[in-house]
Amino acid sequence: MGDKTWENLSHAATLSNAFDYACEGVKDLGFDFCSFLSWNSLHPHPVLLSTCPAAWVERYTARNYAECDPRVGACRRSLLPVCWTDALFADTPQLWQEAQAHGLRCGVSQGSHSTGVFSVFSVARGEPTLCTHELYEKAGDIQLLGTFLHIHQAQDARQQTLELHLSAREIEVLQWTSHGKCAEDVAKILGLSCSTVNFHLRNAMTKLGVHNKVAAVARAVKLGLIAES
């Protein structure tokens, strides 16, 4: 891969920009398609960026294949590159058949992990088959491309967490709620009216993007905003 690709990636302002530059590098490596699938603790649904055929992306999303994709499971368990093989897809033959029907017959997926963020970067082509020598030769570049994209996603997630900014009182109310205290109990403990406690709960739920206090507590724990009870 050319130095220009790495230079562009290092100066990319957004995840979308970085993905565009990564796609250029993928072509230099001899692959036709790439995708970046990522999860963070703020959002239950994954973010998907892809140059794969539109019909396949639509199918993959509509059938929620990310939930059963063996490449995702393998990348969760290991930081080693995951080659696409019949054995890998033994339990999901339909997914594998559909991917191949859309020209995705040969590929590699690389996982990246950090606090609150997990991602899978994949490169693919129709042919020729990826041999061991080529994998060894290109695995480092594939991993580095995935790492650049993962860093952008992690930075975005951290910024979103900062922007939540629950107030000290909202955190306090959620913490007591996590201990099984109802609004009346929390009001007595904190010396507030019940309506004020509910006001803080509603604000916290809005900021956390959930619709009930149980979900608010779960999300706050997951984000590290309150301690797990």
C-alpha cells in the first residue's frame, strides 16, 4: 500500500473519511470490497460501513445477520485475522451461500477491541482464493487499516459519552434506583419531593435514550456512570 493512504488515514477528520481512504488501501491490497462493522456501549445496534454490493448489504441488515455472523463471533474471541472458510460458516450455511452469491467468496476479517467498543474490519473479493503466503504478506496492513477505523469509532463513542453529561443529582437518583429504591424511597433518602425525583429520572432517561428507569439504570451501569449494585 502507498504512503499516501497512511497519510490520508492519519489526517482523516471523521470515520466516514477514514473509511473512504481505507477503501483505497484495500484496492491496493488486491481486494474488491471492504466493510467496517462496529458496536459501542451507547447504541445497541451496530454501525455498518460497506462497499459490498448494495443488495447484499440490504440483505445482511434486514436479516440482522450480524447477530449470527461467525466472523463476528470469531473476532470477538481473538485478535488474529479470520479467514473465510466453509468450516467457519458450518453453522450458518445460508449466510455463506448468500454472501458467495453476491461475489463475496474470499475474504479476511480483523477484530479490534477497546473499552466499550468492538469492531470488525473485513476485506473481500470474488477470486482468486487467498493463500497462506498472501495472508501472511497482507495481514499486517489489514489489521492496521482496521485499527485506524476502530480508533475513529472509539473517539466518537468517547465524545458521545461526554456529551451525555448526566448531572450529579441525576446520577445520584439513578444510583439509588439501581438499589431497588422506588421514587418515594429516593425522595426520603435525598430529602426531595417525589415529583423532583421523577423529574431527574425523566431527564436521565431522555439523555440516555431509553424509555424506562430499568433501562436507564442498565445503560448508566454499562457506560460506567454509576456503580453496578
